[in-house]
Amino acid sequence: MEIELANQQRDIKITEWFGQYGRRLLAFVRSKIQDIEVAEDTAQDVWLQLTRQQDLEEIEQIGNWLFTAARNRVTDYYRKKKTVPFSQIA
């Protein structure tokens, strides 16, 4: 019962963060990745990464965490692609 309550509180916290940061995070990723589907997948990966974090209480500033994770995902995307000129990612 205690674990279930903790999971519910965790879900509520993530839902609140999504409401607060979801659109801005997607807009940030879309400003870096022109392909809309890839940008949406990248932003979704950031949220998935957040749900997999063991202790959300250790994240001091969630906005910084989300945008850093998104920037890292964008960088990974371009590293894999390699044919994109640097001017498109800056």
C-alpha cells in the first residue's frame, strides 16, 4: 500500500512537470531538429528518461534537468546522423 501511494505521488509530480514544461521542451527540441516526428520522439524520450529515474527528489531543478537531457538527446541525434552541417544544429 505504501509503495502504491509513493507511485501515485510520483505520477502526479511527473504529470505536473509535463504540464509545466511539456510544450516548452517540445518547442526547444523542434528548434534544433527540423523533422517534426524525430523532434517529438526526442522530447518523448526525455520524458521516458525522467520516469526511469529512481529518486526524483534528487533532481534539484527539474527545468534544468529536462532541458539538459533534451540538449543531450539532440546532440546524440546529430552524432548519429553525421551528414548534417554544423550550421543546422547551432
